[in-house]
Amino acid sequence: MRMKPTPGCLDFGPEFDRLKDVKEISLNAKLVAFVEKAQSSLQTRGHFKQRDCHKRSLLHYAAMGNCTNLLQHLLHNKPNVNSRDQWGRTPLSWAAEYGSLDVAKILLERGANVNALDYEDGTPLTYLIHAGDPRMTGLAATEAYLRDRGAKEAKLRGIKLAWIWVLTYSRLLRYIRPRI
């Protein structure tokens, strides 16, 4: 059942529907519940400031889903565009991984750090290159845009580096991430 938006609040229904289709969200009931709760809160009260079980805010998810209207609405409350989830990843990092060029542009205009390091020294460009699905249409354009803004690729370390080594050694990597 679709709720009626509060007066002056945009209908974010299509963007929330797109978020629920993001693979990472759709496969986790807790994340789907978080997104649904956020949608309900925005429609009834016009704001939502909670974080999910991974310490991601709705800003992180708007970046993942290339939800520009939702992102603009959230940015009116002046949140920290460099806020971090439990792995130290910023909304720009998630936008880069998902090839969300429009969101990346908005975040960088609002002062997001193009080379923000997560807890394993990954940057947004690192996530685009190593974790981005090559079938996504926005990766190349997002990569070019980030590079034009001074983005640098960091060397992965720790668990991510070990995982890529295992996949490479087992010859499975080319089936999972052909760009590496």
C-alpha cells in the first residue's frame, strides 16, 4: 500500500522501489526493512536520520541507488557528505561502486572527499574499479568523471587483497570481476 506524501515532500516511491531492487539490499531482509522504514518516515514526517545494522545512513543508500531526488532532499538537512559506515566507506564510495554518476556529481559539489580512504585504504575509485559490476552502464563515465576530479586508485590490503588473490589463483576472478 502506497502512502500519500506529506505536503511539500516529493514522492520518492520510484526511487525507493529502485533501492529495494539493488542486489545488496534485496537479499537482506534487515536492509529491506530499513529502506521501508525510511520511506515511511520520509512520507509521514519528511525526515529520517537513523542508520542500519551496517551503520549506513539513507544517504549511503541514495548514493547506491542513484536516487538523485532523494539525495537532494537529504542534503537539505546538511548531513555530513563524508559520513562513514562500519567499514569506513562514504556515500561517494558507494556511488562509485554502483556507477551512480549523477549522485557522484552532486556529492562532489557538496564537498565530498574524492579520495576518502576506508578502513582498508580503499578509495571511491578503487571500489569502482575492483568491485563495480562491469555490466553496469555508468561505470566508465563515473570513472572518467572521478579521475578528472583528481581521484586516485589506492592499493587494496587486508581481507580484500586476500580475496582477490584467492579468486585470481583459482581462476574464478575472470568470471566474477573481469576488469581486474
